[in-house]
Amino acid sequence: MDSSLNARRRSRELREIAEERVDVLVVGLGATGAGAALDAATRGLSVAAIDAHDLAFGTSRWSSKLVHGGLRYLAKGQVDVAYESAVERGILLRTTAPHLVKAHPYVLPLTKEVSRRQAALVMSGYRLGDGLRAAARTPRRLLPGPTQLNASRAHTLAPILSQDGLRGALLSWDGRLLDDARLVVAIARTAAAHGARVLTRCRALRLTDRGAQVRDELTGEEFTIRAGAVINATGVWAGTLDPQVKLRPSRGTHLVLAPGTLPGLIAGMHLPIPGETNRFALVLPQRDGRIYVGLTDEPVDGPVPDVPEAPEEDVRTLLEVLNGVLEAPVTREAVAGAYAGLRPLLGADGRTADLSRRHAVLSDGALVTVVGGKLTTYRRMAEDAVDRAVSSGKLRAGRSRTRRTPLVGAGPQPSGVPPRLAERYGSEAESVHELVKAYPEEAGLGITKGELLWSVRHEGALDEGDLLDRRTRIGLVKQDRDRALSATRAVLAESIPT
């Protein structure tokens, strides 16, 4: 079946699900929900997957873009969580998304504030993490091991570092996503290719273990979706649909620095947070020239907003940590944008930074809720949720197949296309390139009108927010978003057959 998602397919499948009963209804189309739709569909189950907004509208698009081996969890003694992360990282690197997930180097500067004892402990942790890589059977050619650098080599990878007291750096490698929202789009489209009905702008008003009352947010029409089992994968909003779920959301804020702010930076950076033993800030250079700096971990009380705001106190905190290692400080004016995401942590006492990133699958009859976890382990979370749905709903299905199911774009990589397109679209890059040649006008950050058209025709984009904020990340910086609006609206206004 075709993997393309678009307005025409949405309209047709909305009519169909209002008249049919599906085996599994998935609510929420972040990484875990899209993953559950794919998992269920590849087992031969009929699936409807809905979201009140868009693919990757919530937490899944606000990550650090890391696909990591769980080193932080290893430091806390959570060996099972760390091992699970290492296994899932390997699956993404080797099989399911090698076009979107690559190894990336990170340096931890050995400044005066990092004692030799602390450096030795961190390097021991890196080596244990490399042991997890080996245990997960991820080959070293895909993920090199850690090493220590002298000051000269450290400065080559990160020339913006202050040389005052710099005695070198620790170099480590981990998985890195080109774009977290693009991963979700690929998962959802792969689910659609296996027969799942993937429907955005459909809000679940009420859930039972046999379906949901749903509203089409584009027309206001309400209808019922009947199902053998229901999976609530709405992340930090899970408690609004399942009262048994108690979460303690945690806010993670990132700064977006404009291209050229940290000139010459090749590697990412791990920066120890003062007063913390196992927490690090991250400096993450992006392919578009921007640089992300994160990551806070602050509890959030009260109602959960659709789009969290990055508070000024988080901006100041991150700048202080960053400027502690730089030769030339980054000013507040150099921060072009900021974003914040909410982690759906299972409720408990204590600091959110100390809460486990384990996931949990809860059930009430055939209503299954999956919460907790992290982006790296979305596939395992989805598998566990579908296992429970199959059992609770007494559905006939085999075991999960998603360990060996490549995502859209993971096939043979084409030659003769621009490298940027190959990185973003994988095996589909040649088809995208044909559209780019026909519509080469730039919208922003090197992204063309042809790519926006591809997103409308094949990736389910319905409005300018879908295009600017999720299919591309132009919208992270307001000035870039404003400049791209005209081209985006022109694409949406054109009557082009899908």
C-alpha cells in the first residue's frame, strides 16, 4: 500500500473508519503512538491512529535529537533501562532508520572546574557505555569508542573553547537524529504503508476500552470509532483521557543559536552542570548551521499546555553553563529562539531530574495507556503497548515485527542527488529532487518550495504550521518563520493533484 499521507487520503479514511470497527485504535501520534500503529499494522491488525493536532505535535519534536545508549541511567544503577536504550539505538542505526540516525562525536572539555577524579569517573562511564554498545551488538564501525584528547585536538573540534586551564577533552560518540519530527513522520508513513489509517486533526473526546468519541477538528463533526482495543499514547496529556494515570511533567528547554554564533564547532559538547554529579548540558550543532543548547529538567505544575513556553530563567541558566567554557561569551541577544518540551514522567516524590525514564503500560480492560520512557525507546514502548492490547482485547495477532521493519526512506540510498536531500529523505531523495528541480524557489534554510510540496503530497502536511514547525524546523526562529510564510502559503494555495 502507498505510504503517502495527504488531505485526500485523510478524507477517504475518515469516512471509512466511521462505518467500520478496527482491531486497534491508537490515540496520539508522537513517536510512541505512531510506533504502536506501525507495530499493530505489521502484525496484520486493522488500525486507526488519530491525533488532535499533527504528527509529532507534542513532546516528540522538542527533544535534543539524541538517540542515546542510556549512559545516564547506567550511572544511576538502572542497568536494564540503559541496556534497553543501547539495544534500541542499535536497531535504529542498523535497520530501521539508518538514513535519519547517525553516530555523532561529543567533547567534554577538561577545564579547571572538572577535576582529574571526575574526568576519570566520566571516562569510566563512557567505557561502560561502550560495553553496552558491544552487548547490544552494535558494530564499532557504526559507533566508535571513547578516547581522551589533548588540548590541541580538543581545540580543533571546538575552537570556541577558552584555552585558560584547558588540559584536553574526553571524546565520546552517540546516536543522533537529523530531526526528531522527521522520524515520527517516517514511522507514521510506514504504518500507513502497512494499512494503518493515520488521521491528524481528530480529537478523542472520550475513551472506553472499546473505542472513542472523536471530533474532526477541521469540520467540527463528531463520530464514534469502534475498536477491539484502545491504546492511549498521548504522553503528558495521557491523564486527561485516563484518570488512573498520574504524571509529573518535567520541562526541558533548549536555546536556538543562529548560524555563526559558535564558529568552527565540529563536535557536540557535554558540559558538566555545576553542583551536579551526573548531569550535563548539551551543545548540539545542526546541519542547517543553527546550534541547540540544552537541557533543563524542571517540574511543571498545573494544566499541560499544547505548546510549552521556554521561560527566561531557563535561558539564563543555559547561557551561564555554556559561557563557563567559552573564550567569547554568548550574549542574550545571540539567542535566536528557544523551545521547551514536557517529559511524561511517572509520578513520584523528589526532583524530576531523579525520576526514572522507565516506561509503564497500564490497562483497564482493553484500554491500554503507555507512559514514561524516552524517544530512543519508542519502538519497545510501542511493542509492549500492543502486546498488552492484543492480550486485553483478545485479538489474534503474532509477535512484533518492528525490529526488522525499515522505515520509509531506509532503503538503498540514491546517487546523484544533493547530499542535504539524501540526508533528509533517504531512498526517496531522488523523487524529492525531481520536485525540487521543478519548484526550486527557496522558502528558508535552504529548503525549497519543491520540498514543501512533497510534504503536502506525501507527508500529511495540512497547513503552514505543519510545514514550518514540524516537516521543517524553519519556525523555531520567528524571523525565519516570517520570511518563509509567503512561500508556504503559496504552496498550500496551489491546486496540485495529490
